[in-house]
Amino acid sequence: MKQFSFCLKDISEFDVWAKSFQDTCPRKARTVFVSVFSGWPDEESLPELIRRLKGLLPEAVIVGCTADGEIMSGRLTEQSAILNFMFFDKTDVRLFDVSFSDMLPEAAAASLIEELRDTDVAGVGILLAANDETTHRFLANLRALPLHAKVFGGVAGSTGASGQYVTAGGRVLRHGAVVVAFIGAELRVHVATSVGWRPLGPSFAITKMDGDNVIKELDGSPAQNIYQKYLGLSGTDINEDNLLFPLCTERNGNLVMRLPAESREDGALVISGDCKNGENVRLAYGDPGRILDASYNARIDILSFEPEGILLFNCVSRRFFLRDDTSQELQLFEDIAPNAGFYVHGEVNRGEDGNVSLLNMSMVAASFREGVQGENALASISLAPRTRKLTDMMKLVQCLANFVAITSAESEIANEQLVRLASIDRLTGLYNRGEIESILRKELIQSRRSNGVLSAIMADLDNFKSVNDIFGHAVGDEVLRRRSKLIQNAVRKSDAAGRWGGEEFFILLPGTTLEKATNVAERIRAAFASDAVLPNGRPVTGSFGVAKFPDNGNYMKFYQRLDEALYRAKQTGKNCVCVAEEE
């Protein structure tokens, strides 16, 4: 394959350009795919340009969209049209255009999947006219595409009077999608992404949603409140400015950014992307160095793929944030392969789990290659990081970002230590009563949901009061520490052991049958009995009650059965294990 890009400042340049293009374009190609990214402010020029291109290349597949900044050969242009040509030797390209006014997004996705079911589809490019709930429903239903198919693209930008739209086949879509399927057994598509924003401050739970892209409440309060409290931003600020402090959440081990696009009078935030009720989110901030480092890592990833052409979909917020330093990011891709793209209002990407969704604050780079990789085809390209030469303003932002990152990390470590201290019994190192009860309640809920098995052990040291009376509290404390260590040695990392109070212990065993829990209790009992912990060389034994969480039971019933089993152990001579009878 071969990729070529051209920049037109005005539609009046077309005829002169077309003549030179005909003299230089490849004469043989199986398929020609043309994408046009337009920053022209008027409404008529882009459709007219595509009409003329169709006359020039009647067999080509041609798509277009409005852009908030156009990218070509590692450079940003404005109020221009980038014409990107991809000439494929062994690949077919199929075009689908969907109006969500005419077809439900679920039906549109199902139709697309059916069309591609028995094909060698390697990649699916998507240009969207809007970023709303309908869009998210369409993307979510593309999960059934073949798992090997890469999915990428973006939401059209907004330019002057034309607003946002995508176009293909003579149709202008303001509420829909243009989908391009790249089909070929020898086509390889690789998608790299980069972010660079860092999480900041405490975590908040989404407690109320309106659809999948409107957050009404965080921690039970209007969602806007966190911007007012932590950043001093009102709803008016969010509506008037392009907010550079997104929300972030973790999905499949990756940070996903969610940018508030609008604030409502009821305190809700309209988000440029999907969110889920119950998800935890945090504020995030841009770190110039981290952004450039992430893009450099994407560069290395793409270099190893050895592409013949690249399409870039870069979040417009990155452009607004980096400002005069935008070129430092784009130039990272200048010498890898011919590249073109645009600044988008949401980046389409398929995660490792197969889900297709919109990202925010990200750059998505789709690389193409027909056939096998070359032998050191890119060996001449330097892998050394380029020296950053940030503008004075970005240097200041970088210093502040470093300060925030370090102080936030120190604060998180201190908070983790405080949380640990609040949950641990200081004498024994086991969980305290409050924490073990909290863990127990969570495990009970999980057990009900999964129909899993859950057992527990309640233990009490025999005649412990006499230890304190005869040998003193220092010896009593040592006995508690030694017994706690024996308990810790007998249980798994997935189990939870706590000091229930005084000389009582509670051991929670998720996924453990009653028989196995009884064996654990017996091992601990034997360890207690053989440990000569007292000054006179005698042990301090223990009594044990074991029970399994009963079917259709509850917390109090479970605790009652454990307590009754322990009582029987104390009454039948101590230093023994009693099991609660099955219901």
C-alpha cells in the first residue's frame, strides 16, 4: 500500500491541485480510499470537494468530516482541508453510512456485524457526527465484531457555520456515522493510544445517572459540586470553557478520561463518553511531560509495527492544553510513515476486552501495512527521546504538575497508612472488630450473588483471665501476639483474620467448605496446644466454633451459629473444635 496526503487552503485550489495529482498518483491499485478532514468554516465547501474528488476518482471510496484542526505529516494546519489517499494492492474497502434518525443504533450495529461476519476484516474506521447516548449505544453493540478486528476513529469537530457533520456517498450526516471496513487477508492494522493525564484528589462514587452520559450525583450530591469545591469552577465556567480537568475512572487496569462537556441547571454534568452507575471517579490534570512521554511510547510501539501509513485521531483538548507545544507531539510521527488525521471531540477505540467505546483526552493512532514486516525497514529512525523544549508557560505548568504529582503521592501513602492503622488491631496485627465485620458483610453479599460457599471460625483462648492474674498483662499481651501469629500462619492471603475482642478471634474463609474450615480450625488448635508460651512452660489452648454461611441466611443468623458452636466447645472441655450442625 501507499499513502499520500495533500493540503488545500481553499476549494478554488482544487483544479490546479487535481492536474498535478493526476500526473503523480499511482496508476494501479486494487482499492483507493480517500479521507478528507476539513476545517473550512463554510458549509458547502466540503461536500463540493468530495463531489469533485468523486469525479476525479469515480471508483474510490471517499469519506469526509469536519475537524477542529487538521494533521498532515506531523504538522497542524487550521481552516484547511487535508486529502489523504490510501492506495491498497491487496485490500478491499467497504463503506457504510448510518443515520440514527432513520435506524436505531442497535439495529445499525447488528446490520454492520452481519455484513462483516464472513470476511477477513482487519480494521474498522468510524467517523461520528455527534457524541451522545445514541452514539454510545451504537459503539457498545459493536462488541460482537470479530475479535481480531481493530476499531478506531473519532467524533467530527465543529467549524464555523458548518457545525459538526460527516459525509459519504453524497449524504451529509449530522446524527449518524460513517463506517469504513478494511478487508484483506494480508492487511495488518495496529492501534496505539496515549493519554498523559494524572488522577488527582479523592475518589467519588457515581450514585445517580441520567442515561449513560449524564452524571447527576457523585457521592449523593450534585456532580458539579466537586468542581466548585476543589477547583472553584461554577457551572457557567464549565459551559464557557473547554474544561481541562476531566474525570477519570479505571477500567481493565487502564485509566479512562471522561470530559464534562456541559453543566445543567440541576447540577448534573453531561459527559463526552459513557459512564456507569456505581463507578468510582476522580478529577484528573494534564502533565505536559507525561503527555509527551505517552506519545513517545506510542511512537516506539508504532515503529515496531513498521507501518506503511498512519491515521491520527487526537483529542481537541490535548491541542488546547499543549497550545504552542502541540507540534512537539505531532512531530513524533513525522518520520515513521505518511500520516494524516484531525483533532476530534471523542476518540473511538476498542479495548483488550473487545468493547468499543469513546475515549477523551487521548490520541488514537491507527497504522496500516499490507503483508509481512520488512527487515529493519525503519532502522535508520532514531529511538532516542527528543529533547523537550517547552514554552515558558508549559514549563510553569510542568513544574506545577510535578509538584502536584509528588505531594499527591505522599498524601496517598499517608492516607493508606492511616486507613491501615484504623483497620488493624495494634497489639496483634490482625484486623480489628470493625474491619473484620465490614469484610464479613461484604463477603456475605458476594456469597449470595455468586451462590458461593463461605465458612468462618470463632476462637476463644481458654482460661485467659488466669494468665493475666498469675503472670501479668505483659505476658498476656505476648500470648495474644503469639496466638495471632499462629493464626496468620494457618490461613491464606484470601482469608481474613481479626481480633473480635479481648481473647476472641474471628477467621473468615471465603470459598471454603465446612469440612475444610474444620481442618483449618483443628490445625490452629493443635498449634496452640503445642506452643509453650507461658513462663512455666505450659501452653494456652483455645476453643473453636466452625460454621458455614447458611442458605437464605443473614449476618445475625451466621454469627449466632458460630457463637453457639463456640459455646459448645467451651462447655465440652475446651481445647477442642465444635462444628455448627447443618440445617
